[in-house]
Amino acid sequence: MKNLDIVENDKSFDLKKVFFRALRYWYIFPIFFIVAVAIALIAYKTTIPQYQISTQVMISEAKDGQTGPAGVSDKALPGIMLGGYSHVENQLIILTSRHQIEKTIRELDFEVSYYEKELLRYQEIYMASPFKVIIDSSEVVPRGKTFNLVFTSKDKFELELDGSGKKKEYKFFEKIIEPNFVFTIIPVEENINKVNYWDKSYRFTINHISSLVSHFKGKIFLDQVGFSSSIVEISIHENNIAKGVDFLNKLAQNSVDYTLDKKNQIALNTIEFIEKQLIGVADSLGAAESILENFRSSNVVMDVSFQGQMIITQSKELEEQRAALMAKLDYYSYLSDYINQNRDLHEVVVPASMGIEDPILTGHIAQLSQLNSERSALLFNATTQNPNIARINASIENVKNNILESLRSVIAATNLSLNDINNRLVSLSQDIRKLPHTEQRLLNIERTRQMNNETYTFLLNKLTEAQLAKAANRPDNEIIEPAMVKTQVSPDLTKTILLIFVLGIFLPAIIIFVIVFTNDKVQDKEDITSIAQLPIIGEIPFERNKTAPVNIEPGQDYHGNTILAEAFRSVRTSLGYYANDKGTKVILITSTLPGEGKSFCALNLARSFARLNKRTLLAEYDMRRPSLATQAGIKVDGPGLSSYYTGEAKIEDIMMRDRENENLSVIFAGFIPPNPAELIAGEATARFMEEVSKKFDIVIIDTPPIGVVADALLLTSYADVNIITVRHNTTPKPVLRMNLMDEKVKNIPHLSVLLNGIPSQSREYNYKYSYGNGKYFADAK
């Protein structure tokens, strides 16, 4: 008769059930929380503090998208413009270039870094070190090496190269000479009296300049202050606030000085060019004035006639024009040589400074200056093999050819104008010949002096304009806000608290729910009823602190004032409802897999029946892996059930009395036979059952697992009640389902389930029953 109905898989989600199952692992939370707090605290204390330090610099925009004519400001004098506007992008590249950073580092003397030992870390003490390392650059410099320094007195210290393990004592001002380094350590007077340095440990590192440059370059962040604004915020993350402030202030100041130096260099080149021209003209002018003075003294001639004055006036105008043209030709020659020599066009004298207003030539020079600026900016952080530099070089060569072509054109045009003026001066010379001889000589001398004087005056005017322009130069960059601390970046208290939350609460919650959702073991009776509609005959709790059978120590009286004893009484009572027409009740106990506690349950149930003065027999039919002797705490060396089946012993020979209850007899498995299934299937089993039924009221059969071997199936027909033991968090639900779906198991009569190993802390056992002083009570946890 089939009495087993398999339930289809239920996909519904019971939140309450999941919550209470997860609650069984509550102990994971305090463990993870304590570990998380410890990790966060250690991380917080060992993390070197980092602060965000920022400064703001305004960078001038380029006019009309290109480098404009050199001019220093809107108030610069007309007729001379020096310097040029820079693209914001170029200036930012130059600002953060390795060249500028290295210059800043060298000016601030970051070559040696000093540290003081704190509880869990070393803290940099920039400008606060009680000592200073003076490196002998003529000797080997230990770049990248770190030294540990511990003071042994106020003027003595032990020095150790980090990792070498060798310490040696030195004094202040003593020259430290070793094979790999030479330096001297001196006290810093302004710091040495502020701290008890002899009680502390220090460390210093002699840095590679290139490594420092890379270190600081990687820490610089640029951010535009506002949309379409040319003000840029420069930030770094630095452990030592004073060091970060000094670095940013010096870097910003160097960027300001860079653009101003470029403009001043152009002005200085212009002034130098004009001064060279003035030297020659001044000599010619001095000689002409001396000749004129001598002529007038020797010939007693003080002035020329009206006609001569007219000639001089015309000649003066022509000489002025001639002087201007000659100055232009000198500039064109200078510019041509400058370009042919591939000199830096940033420093070239611009055409406007010489009064040249050629828009084509000015435009070409402005374009060439812009390309050179872009090329210089790229070279700060790239090599000449960079494709962008190669492209700019090609553009520069093209612009240079255009400038040279323009120079040839303007030189030819200037020569034509000069020839015309020379012809007109020749015509004036013919008019001079018509004058008296003395007046002719005087007029020629006066013309020469006047020509040199006009040239000298012209150059003096240009020199004055260049000097004024240099004085009026302003940098393209301007420091808007000096460096200051914005915020502490690390350790971040908010992130630390978040770390505690993630590791101490969120992570264990995830782990617990993963355990719950991935656990395919039977947890409670709902898991069993969700697989098959079988009666649950009882639930046996698990008490971790009890190891002996029936959870009592050997020799103790089994009064059962424990939750475990009550559980077996409950099972015993439930079994009383299975009536039969025989005088003896046979109970078979099996399981699906080994390790589910069937022998434990069989032994405890047998003792429970024996307490009712029932003649009880516990027969161990698990002749493959017997464990009942271990559970009972009895050492068995003699024959057992297998000897009965082989005819070597009778029932009386293999039966043993339980040492705790004389109503309980136990037959152990004995020696392991090679064919237990065949033995059980023989006639001896029926004969055995018939004999024990006459002698005992209750017979409990402990069989092998039903899901492993067929032994238990061979015995189910002799039992009045068949019990499958299922253990909490041990029996896999798929295995239980597979066994219950077996057609042979479906036909087992009076099949029920005993759930073993339920945690006593679970909500099913949230109440403990105790008996004392004749009273019955239940107290909630």
C-alpha cells in the first residue's frame, strides 16, 4: 500500500522563514564587527595623513586665438610692442612640466627628506628637523638611500643604513665617511631647542631629483575655477602642510616669472641691438662735429647763406628718410641672419620696435613666434620624436621660408626708396657746387653732421621707447590666491566609518544570506513536509556540551530533566499510537546517509522505553559500519548478530544488558560479515524476529542507511513502525527527495520521519522545561 505522496518543488519565498534561519548565524555579526573595527582603527592610525593644498593662478588668454603683436598692456607706448600673449593650454603644460618642477624642487632644497617616528608610522618633519644633512657632492652621493638615526645623547647619535643592520655612533659636525657615502650632520639651532630630540627616533632619505620630479608631477591636479574662466586652481596632496604650501607657492611664482622673463629677454635684445647701432653713429657724429668746429675756427665762417639753408633743410628731410631706411635695412639683415641661424624666435626684436609697419612680415613673425611657443611647451614633456613636434617643425620651416621671401621683397622695395633718396641727395650736391667754395665745404660738413645727428636722435628715441616698454612689461600669469590647505584627504573618517559598515554589517549579512540561500540541507520540519507528506514523529534537539549517549554521563540516573530526554519521551508517546495486534512492537530506525544520528536515536529511544519497565531489545543490524557500541560507551570484543546469522552463537550468547537499565538488552553487530544483505534476506531473520518477539515488549532495529544499501529495505516488512532519521543541517534535501521518490521506499508501511539535531537555541526550542520542587514551569529566553 502506498502511503507516501511526493510534493512538487515550492518556489514561493517565505521572508519570515529566511529571516529566522539567518538569525541562527547571529554570532557572525559581532565577530565581523570587531574585526572590522580593528582593521579600520589600524588603517586609520597607520595611514599617513594627506592634505589637499591649493593655489589659484590667472593665465592670460591669447587674443583672437593666436599670439598677437608683442605688447605689454593696453597702456604701452605706441610704435613699440614687446612680448606676446600665451595660450592657456601652453602655459598649463609649461607650468606642470618636469623642467619647472625640477627648478622649483632645487630652489626649495627638497634633496633630503626628514621623518620623525610616531607610534605606528614615520611623519615627515619638513623645516622642523633638529638636524640637517650636509652632503659632500664631490664624493659619492647615496641617492635613494634611507638612514635611521637614534640619538644616544644630546650631541651623539647612532646611524644605520636602512636594512643593513649595522649601527655606528657619530657626533654633530663629524664627517661621516663610508665606502658608499660621505656627509655631515649638523644641528639646526632654531629647531633643536623646541623638542626633546634625544628621546626620539628619526629617519632621513637622500632623494633622486628625477624621482622627486616624477613624485610631485604625479600629484599635481589642475581644475578650472569657473566656466570659460582663465583662473586655474592648482592642487596637490601632501603629507606635510608646510612643504606642500612652499612647493605650490614657488611653482606658481616660477610660472609668473617665466612669462615675464621671456618678455624682458625680448626687450633686452631690442635694447642691445639699438645700443650697438648707437655706438657707431655716436662716433660718426662726434667726428663730424669736430670737423665742423675746426672748419669754422680756421675759416671764420659761422653760418651759410639763405640758399645754403634751404639746401640744408631739404637735405635734412632726405637724410631723415635715408636714416630710417638704413635702420630698416639693418633690421632686415639682422632678422635674416637670426632666422638663418635657427635662433629662438621668442627673443627676436619685433618689427614694430624699429618702426616697421609691414603687416605681412609682422603676421609671419607672430605666427612663427606662436609655433615656437607651442613647440617649447611640448618639449617640456616630450621628445623631438613626438609626432606633434615633427608637425610643428614642418610648419616652422614653412613660415621661415615665407619670412625670408617677404624679407627679399621688402629689402628690394627699401633699396628702391633708398636709391631714390640718394639720387635726390646727389641733385642737392650739384646745387651745392654752385655756391662759393668755402660755403660748399661748410655745407657738406654741416650735411654730414646733420645726417649723423638725425640717425643718432632716431636711435635714441627708439632706445627710450624700448626701455619704457621693458619697464611696463607685465607677466601673463598672476597669482590670485596663495597656497593654503583646503581639506584632509586621508585618512577619511567618513570612509573609515563606511569601511566598518561594509565589513562589519553588510559583508556578514551577505555571507549569512548566501549561506542560507545556498544551503540545501534540511533545516526544519517544513523542509521535510515540502518534500513529502510524511508524519514527523518527533524532533530531537542538539546539545553541544553533552557527548555521552542520551546526553547523560555514564553512571548517572536517567531521570530526564533535560530538553533532550523530553524530546525522546515525546517520540515514545507518538509511537504508542501505532497499534498492532501482536504483543511485541517492532520499530525500525534508519536514515538516508551515514552520520545522521540513527544509532544515537535508536539507543536513546530504547532507554526511554526501558524506563517504562518495558522489556526492550535494541538490535544493531548495521553490520557494515557498526557504531552502537561507541554510542553506548561499551567495549565489545565478543560475538554479535553476525555470529547468530552464521550459526556460531545463540541469541542468549550475544545479548548484553544495558548497564544503566536492566530492562534494556542490546545485541551488537559483532564481526563484520562479507555479505550482510544476503544474511538478512535469509530465513534467519524471520527466526530471529520470532524469538525476540516472545521475550521482549519492544524491539528496536538499528539498520544501515536506506539511501546507501538495501539492508534496511529487507527489514521493513518485520517492523510495525519504520522511522527515517533526518538530521538538521546535515541531510541534503535533494538526497532525501531522491530516496523518498524511490518506488521501494514509497511502499514502506507506517513510514515516518524523526528530525534529529535541531539547535536548542532555535525558536522551536525557545522554551525550556524544568521540573523542580514539585513544580512545572517554562521560562522564555
